[in-house]
Amino acid sequence: MRIGSGKPGPICTSPTVSPSAEAFFGCRASALIGQSRESIAANAGEADFWRPYREAVAARGMLRDFTYPYDHPDGGRRWFRVSGEPRFAPDGRWLGYRGVGVDVTAQNRTRTALAEALAELRGTNAQLLEQNRRFDAALENMSQGLCMFDAESRLVVFNHRYCEIFRLPPDALRIGMTQREIVATLVARKRYRRGATVKSLCDSTRASLDASRTAPVMRELADGRIVAVTHRPMSGGGWVATFEDVTERHENEARIAHLARHDALTDLPNRAALREAGTEMIRQGRRKGEAGDRLAAFCIDIHRFKLVNESYGHGAGDALLQAVADRLRANVRGAGAVARLGADEFAVLQRVADTEAGMVVAGRLAALIGAPYDLSGQEVAIGASVGFALAGNSDVDALLRNADLALGHAKAEGAGTCRCFEPEMDESARQRRSLERDLAEAVALGQLELHYQPLVDLERDRIKGFEALVRWRHPERGLVSPAAFIPVAEETGLIVPLGAWVLQQACRDAADWPDGISVAVNVSPLQLRNRDFAGTVLGALAASGLAAGRLELEITESVLLDDTATSLETLHQLRRTGLRISMDDFGTGYSSISYLRRFPFDKIKIDRSFVRDAATSPDARAIMRAIIILGTSLGIATLVEGIETEEQLAIVRAEGCREMQGFLFSPPRPVAEIAAMLAGVPAGLLRAA
């Protein structure tokens, strides 16, 4: 293809254009002559592209392989490469260019495709390099060790963490080693526990790979660590193995499992663990055919534990329980088992020949625990009651339940008592459970009633108030003694709703009495520990309209013994409303006098045991006199309970006490009789000395 005129602008000014040029441009030669190349080019507006061409023409220089795009009338894009030599006349005048043009569309497309393919290849390679970088970073930063093996069991990849776990130097492994060679290296370096062989470890790996589901295999190392190994097959053969040091996790799991079955303070087994041990001991005995040797369960209750807590602090109480546990652990022989069942209750399982031998063991346990303890230089003496039962079948729960029933009877008889389970105890327990059900129904249905016993002021010859005493008239049992059902109510928690009812009913009844006549209500320790107790009292006053100053709450020392700070705060809150607080059964507890310093009681009620013994015991009378003097000096009213005879009345009056209560004046009476009782004072009701 010839190039025509040498003028910069037109493609060709020569009248001669080759047929191939016409074919390339898709138009006749006459349409091309006089046209500039830029005007027909597909990229005419790209000045930078055309600058070399223009500069060559302006300099009348050679054109070498200048290629430009052209949009063919058929809609396709073509590429045209031209080369030309400038032509000059003899006189030096420039005539133009003479040269050829070539259709290089096919070559250009190939070149473009190659360039794009190269660019894509470079991009893919960069991505692979980045992926490899990330893979290497992830591999080396894994918390687990990793090894990858090919279909021939040869090592393909491993990370530094794997070497760390097995304490291997970096040069101990190399790519291409077989799995057996690696295992042999570990065994030779004694990394696995004694007894592990190359064969057993390789067989374990193969079994893991052949398993239907992926599950870690636990491997124990020689230094005691546990490594969890997981094998995952790869498609096409080979596998990936991950190694995780789970020693700490296993220790934590073992610790949690231990805590779930052991007491945190003493580290003795708990009830669940004792039950398992008992079941195993019965099974072993049956397997060995030990017909003459029976399993016995001993339940032990510590006496005066609360006193130790109160006198020396909870730290001393904890130390005491640990000391008891240590003694039991050290003295229960052979196949026996020891457990802590509750705050101050322990249990022992041990084989004995018969009931007589069991009683000997029970006595030994009571003496063992009763021996003095040295708690930080302070000698502390406690006591213990023991109840035991012999296994009659394979039911460990029944055995422990029977021993606990025997313990209940032993506790009722005092510290140091040992009792063996008897069938009658089970019947007694069934009756008690029946009583519990009936009491719950009585509380729910309002089948209880209040009786009132007068509180007498002999100095003014009048009734000052009444103590409210709950009574239960059972449709079948008849009148049930409070001594029978109040302990049941406290043990079952029924005392809280029962006590709330007593407060509400007593306030309603007292609201109908003359002004100046008060009502006293006994408060259980469980009631006072209830967070809603203060609200219950204030609600009863508000609902009845009774003035706070006419309500008196009677508490015993046991109310304050367990949780002094909380209980005292509640009592202070109530006393600020105007109601009065008295301490009942004063003189029978361990710390009665100390509580007088910590809480301003309005009254102390001297226990009936002192007046009962006053006629025959100078000590009882002296104590009663001292309490009355103490109350007077502190500005606290004193009242003596249990006045039943004229002689007792005379003794109490002689000691200077003027407030009294007892059957000599009146037994507790239904509320319907209170109005008549008040109307009859003083005629015939109050005795004169």
C-alpha cells in the first residue's frame, strides 16, 4: 500500500492508491485522497498518541511502523501500520512520503490478548503470593500444631507450633519424612509416656483416619501433658493432623468434676459422691460374698458449732470443720468412705460385723470428734451425736436415710449420744411427714387459732398485755401441741407464712382491746432472716390500725446467733417505728448478756427454768436475782415466766420482780374470753403474796 503526498495532514495526495488500501478502509480511493490520518483514525482526539507522528512529519523524518486504529464501516476495528520515507525534489523541495501501509489487525489482537493474558497471569501470581504469605502467617501463628501428609504418608507441611508442643529442635523434621519416621523420632526422644510404641501410635492414627466421624485422640506425653490430636483425611489421599495442648483444659475439667463431687471447704466427698461409693461398696461385698460383713452408714452431727462461729468468728468455724474432716479421714480404716453432708454434718461408710460392732464404731467416732481442738492457740471443745444404720439391701439412699433418722433421735438425747436405726423410727418419720402435709394445709386454709396468756404487773395489780400463742385444732388429731408443730414449721419453712398470719391476727385482735393493753408475738429466726419481715410487721400494724407502741416482738438469742448484723439492723429499723423488742428465755443462751450491749431491748423475759428451780437451787435463785438487778441497772423491764405456784410467786416478788406470766394467773385463753378476763381484773384473777 503506497503512501501518497508528504503533507502532514492528508493520508495521501497522490492520485495512486492501491486496491488493498481501499479494501482496508472500506471506501473508494477518491474518498481517502486529501484526508488526514488523524481525521479517520478511531482515536483522533488522543494528542499524546499522535505526537510522535506529527513530530516525524514536521521534521521530515522517516516514519517507522506507526500503528493507529481505524473503525471500519463494517463495524469492526482495524489496525493500520505505516512506514514511509520522505521524498525531496532535486532543488531540495520536500515532496512528501513514499512508503507502505500494512493491515496489522490480526497481529495487534494477538499481542493485546497476550498482554491481557500476561497481566492476568501476573495478577494471579500476585494473589497466589499473597495467599501463600497469609497461609504461612496463619500456619505459624496457630495455637495448634499442624502436620500435612500426602497419599504416601510423607510430610508436606508442618508449623513451628508442632515443634514447640513436642519440644523438638527446628532441624528435627524435614519435608518428605514419613509419618512413621516422625513417630520414631518422638519415641526415640522419649516424648510420649512410657509404654507408647511406634506401632501403637501409627495404628492409632490409622484407626482415627478410618473412623466414621472425626474425634480427637488424646495422647499423654512423658512430662504429664495431654495433647489432643485430630486427623482429617484429604480428598485425593493424605491427611491433615492438628495437635493441641489441652493439659490446662483437662486439669480444669478434672477440677470442676472434683468440685461437683466434693465439698469445697474440707475436700471431702459430698452426698452424691458418697452415694456412688456406697453403691460400689455394696456391689463389691455382694461379689465377694461377705455375708457376715455388712455396710454401715454413720451420720454425725457436731454440737456447739454455731457457738464457735459466734465466739471466735467464721474463720475459726471453717478451721474447726477442716480439723474434723482431717480426723475422720485419718481414722476411718481401709475401704471406708468419709463425706460432708451439710454445714456441721458428716457421714462415714464402713463395714461392720453387726449392730454391736456398729455401736462401737459410732462411739469411737463421737469420742474422736469430741476431743479438744487447738484453733490458733485457742482450745475448743465440741461434741457429736451419731446415728447409724446397717444395709439391708442394695439401696444406698435408704441406708443413708435410716442413718439420718437415727441421728435425729440421737441429737434429741444430747451430745455424745449414739443410736442405731430401728424400724419404729421410720414409722415416726412417716408420721412426721404426714404432720408436715397437714400443717401446710392448715396454714393454707386458715385452720389455726390464737390463744392469749396475760402478762401481769403485780405492782399495779393489772394486766399489761397478752402473749399470743398459736394453737392448731386438727380435725382428727385434736389439739396439737405447739411443741410438736412449731419445730416442723421451722424446718419446712412454713414458719414464715404461719408467723405472718400470727402477726396479722394478733394485731387485729389487740386493736379491739382497751388502750394500754399490748400484745406480744414470738418471732422465729427464720422470720427475722426473711428480707420482707419488716414489711410484714408494718403491714400488719397498718391493716389493723394498732398503734406500734402496743406491739411487742419476742425473740430468742438464736435469732441473733447466725446473722447478728443483719438481724440487729432489722430490729433497729422496727424499733424506730415505736414497737418494743424483748428477749425471751433470757439466761439460757451463750451470749445473752453480750446482746444487751449491742441492742437496746425493752424487756428481758427470765426463763421459766430459773423459777422452777429457785425453791431448791440457791444458784438458780442467785442467777434470777442477778438478772433482775442487771435489768434494773440498764433500765430494761424484766418479766419472769412460768409462775405456777404461790411459793414461786412469793420467791419472785421477794427478789424484786413485778412483771410475771404463768398458769397461776391464767392459762392461754381464746380471744373470745379476753374481754371477760379484762373485766374481771383484779377480782379473783391476780394473787396476792
